[in-house]
Amino acid sequence: MTGTAWDAFWSTLPAEPGAALWDSSPELTAARHLPLFRDHVDPSLPLVDIGCGSGRQTQWLARHFRRVVGLDIAEAAVQLAAASHSAPNVAYRSADVLDRNTAAALRAEFGDVNVYMRGVLHQLAPDDRERMLTTIRLLLGESGVLFAQELTERTGWYVAELLAGGARLPKTAGLAAHFEFGARVAPTHDGRLRLLFGGSGFDIVADGDIPLHTTEHTPDGQPLELPTRYIVARASARL
Ligand SMILES: C[S@@+](CC[C@H](N)C(=O)[O-])C[C@H]1O[C@@H](n2cnc3c(N)ncnc32)[C@H](O)[C@@H]1O
């Protein structure tokens, strides 16, 4: 999706927490992610949350890092995050992380950083995924660590089956139509995150399956959880 489309999405969304499908409670989200990467990071480095959205996870992460910067391409998301999820050590900025000059300016300002990125890569065009990985490598430098959670093909098929079975999931159905995941065939993203990162100059420290908690409920009243993957990685010294 383009920045304009994301801006339109965020500016029409109700402001309350949980309005977006993925805007789950930090106790079910960032709090479960931190133990997966805490032992690998230097918490004195700044943490950059790429595609921070409402800032709900960003604000929680700020309890554990000295300085946190939430970046989002959508100005409407940045405004929402600043109004609803502020903290003394958090700054929110609107930035297209795919833009080379922006990436270079961030690098010059912060030096090595840790990166948190949840649910951003899958909605980028394949070429842009490569560019995003190049940016992340630049931002990590020698000492930063990335934690990423991403949707995969399996997420797409899971959603497709739910919707084909007639489940009433308005948020999921709306996004599936928007992002073309689930409603049609699998997403274009091949889902092989390990290969993608490994082949793009990252050393993988850890990876695995992890549910993405959503703010929607299945017909039997259970919170909808999507099958996704996580990865913890460093920029490889080989490149
Ligand atoms: C699915 S949302 C996830 C939001 C947040 N990470 C979370 O888990 O709540 C993806 C976010 O990435 C942002 N985004 C998309 N492309 C971006 C880019 N090139 N640079 C910065 N942010 C981007 C969108 O505006 C959106 O807020």
C-alpha cells in the first residue's frame, strides 16, 4: 500500500485502541515478543519501531529501552500515536522508511539502533521488501538487533479458509479485500522469511511460529489469532 492509502486508512479509523485488526493489547503482543529478543539486544541503543501505527506497542516497548522512536509513513498514524501513546522517552515521526535519504538521515542521527517491526513487510511490493531490508541493515549497523513479526502464506490460507467457511469477521474480511490476502489466493509474499533475511545480508539469531493476536473474535467467541512467524536477526558482517 502507498503512503496515501495508509494515511486514508488511519485517518478514517475510530481513535479508540483496538480499532485496527492488529491493534492488540501489548500484554498479548510486545510483552510476548520482548522475551524472544531481550537476551540479544543492547537496551542502551535506541529502538526504532518501523511502521509503528497507533503506537500501542511502541509505548509498551519504551518501558524497556532508553529511547524509542516510532516511525510511520502515515501522518495520521503518527498524530494518533502521539495523542494516544506518548511517553517521555518516545518520539513519533512520519517517515517513509523506504526512502534512501530518510534512512541515511536516521543513521546519521542515531548511529546503530535496534529495530522492531510488526506486520509491515507483507504489505510491501516485492522490490520494496528488498529495499526495506537494505534500510534495516543500514539502521542496525554492527550492534543493533532486529525483531520482526510477519504474516506468511499460511496466514493467507488460514484467513481464506475462515472466510470461505462463512465466518463473520468484518475487520478481517475488509483487510483481506484491501490487501488481497485470504480473500483470493495466498499473498504474493512467499512467506519464507528465513530465506528472505538470510539471503539479504542478515544473520538469523532465532525464528519460529508465533500467533498474531487480533482485535476480532471468531464465531465461537474466541479472540482471532493468525498464524505468523517471527525472526530475530543482526546485519551480517559478510556484506
Ligand atoms: C499492519 S500496520 C502495523 C502497525 C504496528 N506495527 C502494529 O503492529 O500495531 C503497518 C504499518 O506500517 C506503516 N507503513 C507502511 N509502509 C511504510 C513505510 N514505507 N515506512 C514507514 N511505515 C510504513 C503503515 O502506515 C502501517 O501503520
